[in-house]
Amino acid sequence: MTTEKPPRLELKHASKSFGRVRALGDGSLQLRAGEVHALLGENGAGKSTLVKLLAGVYQPDTGELLVDGVARTFANPAEARDAGLAVIYQEPTLFADLSIAENIYMGRQPRDRLGRIR
Ligand SMILES: Nc1ncnc2c1ncn2[C@@H]1O[C@H](COP(=O)(O)OP(=O)(O)OP(=O)(O)O)[C@@H](O)[C@H]1O
Ligand SMILES: [Mg+2]
């Protein structure tokens, strides 16, 4: 019997294809609290695709995603974020005509009782 906690985040044998392009073949990853990992691979190896599966941008064709040992599916990045998964992208999209504060809070703007952006 084991009392060891499950990883905080685990990807098991995930694959993802776009049409005939197999972006990720068999991606597995375990992350435990306090760990720092580097994901290395040549251009086109599938690193960004793997991260996007964790972030809810894509859904895996096969395989499983577990958070604290519980299988999860994220329909979109907001659901992944609500589960505590945040991604800082290398090339973030900025809205040049919005303020810095508006850019920072994009998608999670503080709202009043009526749902209007404060
Ligand atoms: N939306 C997509 N549609 C079609 N093919 C895609 C798509 N996204 C990724 N691919 C292809 O899947 C493979 C993996 O791409 P991915 O961007 O995950 O690699 P990467 O390891 O992040 O590469 P890089 O080091 O260049 O950032 C590549 O061959 C890429 O061209
Ligand atoms: Mg990439």
C-alpha cells in the first residue's frame, strides 16, 4: 500500500493530430509540488502542443490529463485556469489600443453586481 500523493499534474500517453499532421505522439509528464521542469525538444517536436493540452487550448485525441490524481477534461483555457493551470506564452498577444491594466486583466476583468466591467 502506498500513501504517496498523486502528482499535482499528470499527462498520460497524450496524442494530438491536426488532419494528417501528428503534432504529439505519446506525451507523458508528471509534475509534483515545488518542482521545476524544462521541456526540451527540437523545432516541431510537439512541446507547444503538449503545453496547450495542459492549458485547455486543445483536447487530447488519446490519453489522459489528471489534476491531483483526478481525470479532467478542459473545454477551454478558462476551465484550465479555474483548475489552477496558467500558461505564460513566449509571444503574448497584446491589444495595442487598450491600457496596460486592460491587457493584464483581459478575460478576467473585475465586474460589478450587474456584470459590468468596473
Ligand atoms: N494547429 C496546427 N495545425 C497543423 N499542424 C500543427 C498545428 N500545431 C502544430 N502543428 C505541427 O505539429 C508539430 C508540433 O508542433 P509544436 O508547435 O507543438 O512543436 P514545438 O515543439 O513547440 O516546436 P517549436 O520548437 O518550433 O516551438 C509541428 O510539425 C507543427 O507544424
Ligand atoms: Mg513551440
